[in-house]
Amino acid sequence: MAMRYLFVVCGHNGKKWVTPCLDSIASQRKTNFQVCVVDDASTEQGQADLIRSYCDEKGWISIVNEERKGSMFNQAAAWNAMEPEGEDVIVWVDLDDRLAHNNVLNILEPHYRHGALVTYGSYTPDPPSATCPIPRAYPRLVSVQGSHRDFMRKGGGVLYNHLRTVNWKVLKHLTLEDLQDDEGNWFMSAPDAAVMLPCLELAGLRGRYLSEVLYTYNSENPQSEWRRWPGKVNTDHQQIIARPCKKPLRY
């Protein structure tokens, strides 16, 4: 079964960044991909129409929410709308960010062909920002054990970051509970942690850090969750980190 790249692209407001984001995906030299764009009830005039028009022209999927659903719900809706199967790889690009160049998929391809199940890294902030953490490889023992959350609980920090990609063979093992908070509500923030921590644990040694810059992160968006509600972000992160580690899958 042929592998596809499935782009999950979600956001709220920030119309001026929509076209550069989608152009960066459309320009990829490798073309075995599908895209689902979710607009989370943006209030900027014309943004929803822009997304619909762009997606219709490219044959992509667009979802426009009438009310705010939150980033985790939207991401799950996006990847499910593309009906992933087999060796498909889900790729996350936030609607206010963009891919670094048009050869990103060609760089990812050999990693997945040679056994990767999860990849992360690397990115550059635009404009430059000292507050943006640099992704790094996890210690080998952490990957062997799938103990990424234990590593964080012991002060090891967050080492994953953009560009984030996950093989469907791993992502399909996430449960609804993984994507929801302790009260059973969809996480309204911290979707990266909700997905990446369990997926890195499940992938074990087949989780790969990529040092080459593949992603451009928009460091000036005032709507970024860590700027808008830092307390909520911290609470959601702490709930995710406190949960038991998942054991690496065996293939």
C-alpha cells in the first residue's frame, strides 16, 4: 500500500498567514499528499472563504467551524477526515506557520522508508526569538523504555518540536482519553504534547530527531496559546505529563 502524507492544518484568525502556509504545502516537490484545513470559527472577515476557495481549487478538504472547538478536537477531525490507513504519515503544520522549503517531503521520505515511525525537528522562528526551544534527541534509554513522560517528570524537559510527523501505525493507537483532559473534555491547549508524548513512547527507538530545518514557526502571533492562556497550557501539560507512559510497540 502506497504511503501518503496527510497534512493537518488548523487555526483561528491570522488571515495574512493563511496563504503563505498553504502555498508552502502546495509547492512541495513530492506530490503524494492530502491536506485537511480546519478553521476554528475565525472572526476575521474573509478567512473562511479564503480557506474554502483555496482547498476547493487544490482538491483538499476544508472544515469551517461555526463555533470554537479547540485545537485537539480540530486536529483529530482533520486526520480522520483524510481516512488514514497503512503506512500513511500525518504531518502537522499550524495555519499561521509554514514549511521551510519545497523539499520537505523528500527529506522525510527516507526516514520512513528506513523504519521511522515518528519524527520531530527542526524549525526556525520567524522573526528570530530567544524564547523558542531548540529540539534535541532523547537519550537512547528513554526511547528504549518509552519513558518520555518519566524523563519530563524528572526535569528532562520538552525535547520534541516542529516539524512533527507520525506514522498512522502509531497514531491509531491513541485513545479518546489520550486526547481529552481528566474531566473528559477535549484538550483546548497542548495538543502537541497530547499527541507527541504517547506517540514517541509507542515508537520507541523508531522515533527520530531530525536536525535539518524543515519548518518556519511564526513567533509573533498574538493568538498563540502560550500567550493567550499560559495557565491553561500549563494545566493541560501537567495532566498529560502525569499520565502513565505507554510501552513501545513491537512490529
